[in-house]
Amino acid sequence: MAYFLGLFGYGPNPSAALVRDGALVAFAEEERFNRIKTAPNSLPLGALLYCLKQAGIGIDDVEAIGFGWDCERYVETMPRFYEEFRAKYPSADNGYNALQEDYLLNLYHPTRIRTDLVQALALRGVHLAPERIGFLPHHLCHAASTYYCSGFAEASVLTLDGSGEEFSTFLWHGRGDRLKELRSVRLPHSLGGFYATFTEFLGFKAYQDEGKLMGLAPYGRHSEALQKKLDEVLPWDHAAGEFQTNPYMRYLGPRTHGRRFTDAFVQLFGRPRLAHQPIEDRHRDLAFNVQWRLEQIGAALVRTVVGLTGSRNLCLAGGVAMNCCMNGKLSSLPEVERIFVQPASADNGIALGAAYALAQRAGVSAFEPFGHAYWGPEFSDAQVEAAIRESKLPYERCRDTIAEAARLLAEGKILGWFQGRMEIGARALGNRSILASPLFADMKDRLNLEVKHREDWRPFCPSLPIEDYRRYFGEGIDSDYMILAYPVRAAEQARVPGVVHVDGTARPQTVRREVNPRFHALLNEFGRLTGHPILINTSFNVQGEPIVCTPPDALRCFGGTGLDALVLNDFILRKPR
Ligand SMILES: [Fe+2]
């Protein structure tokens, strides 16, 4: 029996994952422990300690430790890459970029990563020899994070990212326990970078709020004029399926308006929107056309990789694979028969891929399918009750929690729902969720106004038992992870307005009895009361904060928002009317 520990840090969304032989044991994001959204510039210390505790082992019991960024490259390869880059793309204003390069060379220097990790762990009583920390290529980790747990014996694998070392994109062939590189795309060309640029330009947070751009897109219209302008930023060869991104639009040249777009970009697209400014039609149209182009290029890459491998099983990973609208479209391509997108496809999944890649290198050849997303900590009734007592809030222990929760939801109450092991990934999947009935026309507005404080144009997602998928969705492949968007049947759209986006699509979570029996039972009980076994399921947090992890986190969120009731295991807390 051998344990493999994957880690990633200092980028967005650090995490840790522990694999025993080929089976996942624990996997969690650091933000849930340090309570800072996406935990930028952090090491995954809380997540690492949790993984060891979950397995009941010490760090010395771990066979290999891998950090999902190839830091050894930052000693020799990356300085040379930056030099060649400067020679290829001369710019009159390179000072800022030179500072950025220096920053990255220092940030990812292997000595720094090893020393910082060893020192931080020593302060927590965990002693680790620095040489035990190995480094793995970022895109290999992305590819491993989806292929090894997909359950496919063979697959076409695409990793679509902002950047990982000097690469943004890889095409892979997964076969048996091997992942073979087929093609790669080097910086400055980057689909993730392209999308992040427009995310920032539209007044959202790059590398965090890309989903807002995606959610805005269906409100806009296709425009040939905008597509022509996008040719300047992201030219692509339709036939060859190859794309480029123009660095003079993104970061070579004066940037007086933002970090990720130059003044030449502003000349082309006009002034950027600031976060507090209203959203206008020009912003909606831009979002639509950016999303459209991403989907076109994604489809071309899928055709290419399937053509190279001959496998119609598709695995996706990388930050761009969090784009569920693109994923839905790719899954519907004639070249694709089956699709797997692991729910932590962004850099939060790097630790998982690192752990799998270490296991594969050590000779593990059989990997268990991912199965579900509940790989975080859980809390016993005794722990939950102790936390509630400390809060001094009135509570009761339910005799029939499912019936009571379903009754409250059917009445139109908004519920905090906390049970079992915490989900990995950006979506709550029924263990750290805020639940509400989608049958009320005003529920979206109430949720936004009273609890989530999100932009009113953003959609909420539905959860439903897998047995009822076809009732609401005419097409598409069921997904347990809210990672694929599909049209809702026209006849059902008006019945469940709370979960249908402006373009008639939704991003569902299908719930299986054998995976999450309590949540499955709740959906069915709600269906028995209302005729519709489908609920709005949004993450248990308020805007700007990570999803809750512990009972005290849930109690804080309950107290600070307009949640009507909170269900923690079998305990229930209600607010006075
Ligand atoms: Fe990445």
C-alpha cells in the first residue's frame, strides 16, 4: 500500500490531494481552510494536513510528494524562454513585463518552494526533508487530473489553460495507464489568457470571474464586426484548428487601463467597463462574441485531437474547461461519444493530477474512477451539536430531516444544507449547498437579494435525481458536477423558472441514490410534495467568500444572510418569521 501526495500552491486555488495506490482518499482546496476566496499566493497547508488526518497517516508514510508546477524549469529553461520571447516580440515598453518575469522566476524557484513548504510545515509540527518534494509539469497534472479518474481505458485529452510553465494548451492521448503528449501550444498563445483579458476588460476579476463573462454571453448578439476585431486578438486558422493570441493586444505595450490589455486593445474595443458601472449592450455583445469564438476554437481542437487519437472519449481539464457552456457544446459534437470533465478542472485540480502522476510513475496501473466530488472533511453529530451550542442559537434535532427540509423548501423557504464530506470544486453538490424551490418566479431575485448578493443576471443551477434527467433535458449527457450546460425542454422551462438561463439552458447536477442518498431522497420528497423533483442548488457561501467547510462556517453564513433555516446533519435551526 503506497500513498502519493499531490500539492499545488502560489497560483490561484491551491489544493492538496492524497491517493492510495490508484484510489483517491482525500482532496480539498486551501481556500476552505484559510477562508480566503481562491487562497491566492498561499501554500496548501490546511488542505495538506487535512489529507494526512483523513488517511490517519503522517508525512513519513507518504511514498512520494509532487508539486504541480515544473519549478526546475525556472532555473534554466524559463529564463531562456523569456529571452527568446523578448527577441521575437520586441516592444518599446518592456519594463513592466521584465518585472513580471523576475517575479515568476523567483516565485517558482525550486529552492523557494521547497524552503517555504518545509518551514511552514515545521511551524505546524510536521517535519519534511526538502528533497522529498518533487516537481511535475503543470499540464501533465491537468491531464492526469481528468484522464486517470475518468474511467475510460482510452481517451482524447485536452488541457486548455491560461498558462503552465511556458505552455497554455496540450493535446494528449490517454491509453491504459499512459498519457502521451501529441501537441502543445506555447505562450503567448493562450485561450485562458484570451478569456481572462476580456473578463478583466468587462469589469470582472480575471482568473476568478470568468463564469460571469460566460453568464453574460447569452444576453448579447453575434456580430461580424466584433468577430473581425477579435481577429486582432485571437487569430485562428479554421482549417488547421490552430489559434494564436496577439501579445501586443494583451500585454506588450503601454497598459494604462488594466493589467491584461494594452492601450492598442482599448483603441479597438473602447474604454473598459469598471466594476461599478452598468452593463450595456456593447458589453453583452462582446461577451457573446468572445464566448462564441472560444467555442469554435474548442471544437476545432476537439476535432484535431480525436483525429490524432481515434478515440471518441473526451477528457477535458485546465481552467478553460470550467466553461460549462463550451463543454456542453463540445460534448454534442459528432466526434465525441462520451465526455468526462473532472469538477476541479482549474488549478484546484492540479494536486489531484500530481498525486495520480506520481502513482503512475511508481508503477500503479489501475485507477479508480472519480465517482463523486465528496472528498473533503466531514463532521460528526457531536461536533455539529457542540458548534451549535457554542453559537447559543435555538435548534432542534429532527426526527425526519428529509420530510421537514422538503416541506420548508416547498413553502418557499431558503435553506442552508450541510451534510457529509465537503465537495471539491467551485460548485456545491448537495453537501455544502444553499437550496431553494425553482418553482417560484421570484426565487432567483429573492436568493440574490437576501442571501447571495450576486448580479441579478447570473443563473442558478438545478439538482435533480438522475432518473428525472430526460424529463427536463431533451438532449445532452447527464453530469454529476454542473459542468455541462444544455437546453431545458421548452415545455418545462416555465415550470422551473428559477434554474433556466436567458438562453433556455441550465447547468444541471444529476444526483444518484448510491452516491448521495440523503440528497437524492430530499429531491424526491420535494418532488412528491410539488410534482417537480428539482431544486435550485447554489454554493453555501456569500459573494466573495469560499464555500463553508465547518459547522461554525455554516453558522456564520446562516447568521449573516437571509437564509430562513439551516440543516446541519439532522439538526435544524430556524429564524423567527
Ligand atoms: Fe492550470
